[in-house]
Amino acid sequence: MSAPSEKNLSETLFNKVQPHKIRETSTISNSGAPFPCEPQEQYLIDGLCTASWFRILRRAFWIWQGANPIEVEEILARIATSDGERSNPRQLDTVQGFVPGNWSYEWSQLAGEHNRKAKEAEEAGQQRTARKEYFLAARYYSIASYPFLKGDELAEQAQVQANLAYRDGGRFLPVPLKELRVPFRGKEIKGYLHLPNDDHPVPLVMVTGAIDSSQLDFIRLFEKVLAPLGIGMLSLDLPGCGYSSHWPLVQDSSRLHQAVLQYLKDVPWVDDQRIGMIGFRLGGNVAVRLSYLEQLRLKAVVCIGPGMHNYFTDPTQFALSPPMMRACLANRLNMDAADWDGLQKSCQVFSLKRQGLAGVSKTRVPILSIGHRRDFICPESDIRMLASSSLNGKAVVLDKEPVKEQMNRMLSEIGEWLRLHFNL
């Protein structure tokens, strides 16, 4: 795609939006008053919650994913110091309209700059620079979409741009990025297939994140951990998110991944005897569920901070959910977060213990369970319960903050687990 056509598409997408006739992100999936905020900061395994921001700030993860730390702080400062009208005056990232200071606006402007640099580098024949800039543009457009709520018009437009930039960057990978389309119930499940080589079938892991993440979040995991081991990666969205947004999140949360797993046996680049799954947060819940349903097809599973039981069944724990997480849960279930009691009851079906799986019976699939000792979503008891639910499980309990200091250990554990169980 040429630079002029890319620019025209961007203008077409965002100019469709009337600046002051759109719903601000924090008001989506919530018909009531602004969500209550914990007065003190909360450290999660994947970010920082503070009463001054609607969104969970994931600086360490964004930087690990390729974002420039200086640019990240500059954008957050612009948002924080904006004098624009806010939906909630107490939360800095709730500026209304596609205007300076709005979350999607600021990150999209930065993304656009890097997309232009990528186009210029490509035209100059500088493929490595083009690849870096395209993926950086995709990262910033994706942050502009965060937390990816259905019905958030600005976020949806930014996500279109994120996918375009990601696919452009994928053209310059050692093996060009492939898009997999799996037929399912009259529609298609879409995922990005990343391969370390394509001259023989390779072991593969399906990777899925949390209810507030996108399948574009894992290129660094592929480049730093999986590709050096000769492992491919298929990134997939959770039901209710991204490319899978037209399927709501229900108790059978693994149905999309199960269909993909069955489809992979016919994909020529994949060694269907060595397929695993890595799941972050609720993606980990899906991975564990799949490990029980597909014990003959799945070779290994890694779960990082997954919601398993206590979070879904203990109202006190569930009530610790910060505002963004409440909105995301309601959005994925097609519910209203204003009905918090109803939402909590609906989410109890995601307890894998109540489903008769984790903590009740055992799976033969090896499970690596990673979590933080003080994480309210996946406390130490759930981390260890999950590992003991496998005939060959291992628990890794982190106990330090901030998360960036734990990243290298997590990546090392993941790589070693897959190397061991894929017999590499």
C-alpha cells in the first residue's frame, strides 16, 4: 500500500467520527455512575491500577512489547495535562471526543508518525527499519484501542490501523506473516501465524491474552523466546475480543481454540504432534480448559496469572476489580457493569473448579502455572491448585515488584517448559 493511500484510509476512518458525538471509553458497558476506584494504587502482575486513571497502566509490558519509554511517558503526560472535558473529572484518561488529550487521539497521532517513517523506509529499501517502524506503529495503534471495548468507535478505528501496520511489518519477517482463517459456525476465526521457517513442519503454540488485550501483543514473545527454539506461534483473540468479538464470552470459553486446534492438523507448516498453548489471564483459563478437553492433541500448556476459581466465586475478591476490568468483563459478556451483582453471578461459570476440572480432576497435559503471590485475580492458592491439576505440573510463584523485574524469569521458564515437552 502506498503512503498516499494509507493516509487517505486513516483520514477516512477517523473523519467518519464526529468529535463530540461519540461515547468516551469509560462510559461504554456501564449505564450507571462512574465506577468506584480503590483509593490506593494496586500492583497487578500485568500493570498498575490507580484512582487517577480509568485504564490499567501497563508501562512495563508496553515497553517490553517494543514501545519507546520516552514516547510512552510523553503521551501519558499529554493526556494527564489536557484541559479537555472529561467524562469523569477524577480520571485523567477520560477526555471526550477525538481531540488532543483523548486517549485514542494521542496514541493514534504517535502511531501515524511511525507508520509514515515505515513507509519512507520501505520506499528507500530499508527493510529492517521498515519492519521496526511498522511494528511500532501497530503497537501504538493497539494502545490507542486499549482496552478494546466493543462499541468504542475510536478504538475500533485504531484497531483497524493496528492490524494494517502489523500485517505490513509481517511482510518483512524472516518468514512472512500468514493469516489463518478457520471456518466456525458460519463465520471465521482469524489468527496470525508466525513461523521460524517454512521448509518443514514446526511445533506450534497458540497464544491468547486477557480480556483487555489483543492478539497483536505477542510479537516479542515470538522473536525472543519461540523462534529461537524453532517454535511457531498462532496468535488468537479471546471470544468477545478483536477478531473474535462476534462470539460472546460464555462458559464454553475454549470453543474457538478447540476448533482451531482441530483445524491445525491440516495446516502443512505445523507439526500437529507438538502443539501447545500459552494463555495470559483469562487466556490461561481457556488454555487449562482446553488441556482437559483435548488431552490427546495438546502437548503442553503455560498459564500466566489466570483467573481460575477464587476470583470468580468470592464476591470480596471480585469486588477488587478496578474500573477498566469491570468494563471489560461486562463488555465481553454483553452485559452492563452497572449491574455488578448480576455480572459477578454470571462470571461464576468461569470457575474451572466448579466446572469439575482444575482442583477436582487431573489432566495428562503438562501445565506450567505462573503467577504473583499477591495477585488478587490468581492468588498463590490458585497458582498451586492449577499446577497440581496436571499429572505433570509446575508452579512458579513470583513475589517481587515491579513486573519488569519478573519478565526475564517468566520468559526463561516458558522457553524451558516448551523445550522440555516439545523434546527440542
